[in-house]
Amino acid sequence: MRKHNDLSSLFDMEKPMLKVRDLKKLYPQKNQNLLKFYQHKNVHAVDGVSFTLHEKEIFGIIGESGCGKSTLGRLLIRLEEPTSGEIEFYGVSSKKLLANNPEQFHCLVQSVFQNPFDTFTPNDTIGTIMERPLKLHNIGASDEERREICVAALTEGGLTPVESFLERYPHELSGGQLQRISILRSMLLKPKFLVVDEPVSMLDVSVRADIINMLLKLVETHNTSILFISHDISIIRYVSTRVAVMYLGNIVEMGETDTIIHNPKHPYTQALISNCASIDLDEKREPIRIEGEPPSPIDPKPCCPFVGRCFCAQEVCQCKKPALRKLADGRMVACHLVPEDAQ
């Protein structure tokens, strides 16, 4: 019988849990014009993303639809292969780890997706679905022991009577119940890293808080780090300690969540925050209108990705793509117009 994650023999536990360096994902575009077969174009879904995630940290990713949030999440758990860049867990390349020890890699990283109805095989009972990863990873000495592990997990998640849930099929449960089970199943292997992609956006408002709180309790118990992807700034503010703002495959601002939300520096972040309902009834915000649609991600020009929609763009923004640089207050911003001593 195999034990749950024992990482000390494989990793340098003194290094960051996750380190991402200059990560890119380009999708070749099919050329519809046969006369231009020699022209190669690429969609830049993720375009040079770098950040570090520490143990027990919840790191939020926000941005408009199509900005590259979900693609980034899939790259980190190797559901898709990066075009270039490095992903390291405790100093070990995720590519090397997956090639040499795929079982260990899948114990290390897990995911929770947006639509719980697409997560489960419809012809299997919940008990079969939950026991499957335990069998694959040789956890539990017998079917009875694996069943006990699943019973304990469902009990911890507040799904009772447990035996009733284990014998039911996915179509017999609500979206909220299925998402709870999806989260509980992802935590059975005690992963150190969890990608959570819009986990409550398809659920009723009445159950969202309970599911988020259940997730937070589980990851605290198991010391799991999370990449939490959402377009809902209020949820990101509630769950995350740090946040990165993505636009057109780039991180344009990154730092402590409260710092970013209360005092955004990048024009795009300012527009996002200004259009988000505040939980402070006395706070008055004037929404900043962003004109037009995001530019095409196909072979973008070497300029600021936000320049065509920015309300304060200048000539330098048209000529050079700004680097993500550190400001005096510790945050990172990619904008020519924000001075380094800004606070």
C-alpha cells in the first residue's frame, strides 16, 4: 500500500512550492488562404508569464474572458504543453517529474473545473468515481479501506447520509453537490497544489459561500496551495492573499490582494476594480469605461497590449511593450506611465 505524498526524498522543500518563469503558450493558426501558405501565425494565449507561489498560499488570477487565465491553469498541471518557459515544483521541472514519475506528479497537483457535470463519468456511481483515484495510486489496503476513506471525505464535506451519496449517480445530484464532491475527490490524494478554475460561477448564489468555505477549510487542513482563477473580484478578494491581473496573455499587475484592490496602479486594473461592486456601502466609485474589444492575440505587435483601449496611453506605449517591474510598495506593474516610487 502506498502512502500519501512523501515529498522530502524527491524535492528541495526549502525552495518555493511553485516557480513559473517566462511561460508561453502559442497556438498555430490555420491559414485559410492557400496562396499564403508560407505565412506562419500564432495565437499568443499565454505570453511570458512569471510568478512564484509558496506553500499554503492562495494566489488569485483575474481578468476578462479570453485573457489566458484558464490556459495558464492547464499549463501548470500539464494538461497542455507549454511552448516555452519553465514550471518548477520545489526546484524540480514539472516536465521532468511527469516523465519520470507520473503517479507522483498527479498526487502533487490536482484541479477543480468550472462545470461539475463534465467532471464525472455519467454511468458510474459517486462511490466508484471517488474510489478510482485511490485504486490508481494504490492508496488503501482493500476496497473496504478505500470506501472508508471516501466516507470520511464526504462526511468532512457535509454530504450526509454518506451511503446514500455513494450509491447515487451524477445526474441524481445538484450542481452544488457535484462541485462539493469534485473538490473532495481532488483532495483525496492530499495534493500540494490545486488549480481551481471558476469553481462556483455556474452555481446558485445561495450555495457559493458554503462551497468556498469548504474548499478553504480543506486546503488549510492539508496545507495545499491554490491557483484560484475567477472573473469575480469579490471572490478573489475573499480567498486570496495575492492576486495577478491578466490581459491578453500577460500579467499586467501583481501583488497583495488588498493593495491591488484598494489602490490599483495599472489602467486596466483600475477599470476592472471601478466596475466591481464594493462591499463597502460608503465607498463611491466612478466606473471607468473601457472602449472597444481586446485586440487580436495573433502575433501581437511589440507595444503595450492595452494601448488600444487605455484611457491614458501615450506615444511610448505604442512603441515598446512595458516590462513587469517592482514598485516601492512591493507590487509588480507592467506600465510605462507608473513610476517606480509609486505607492
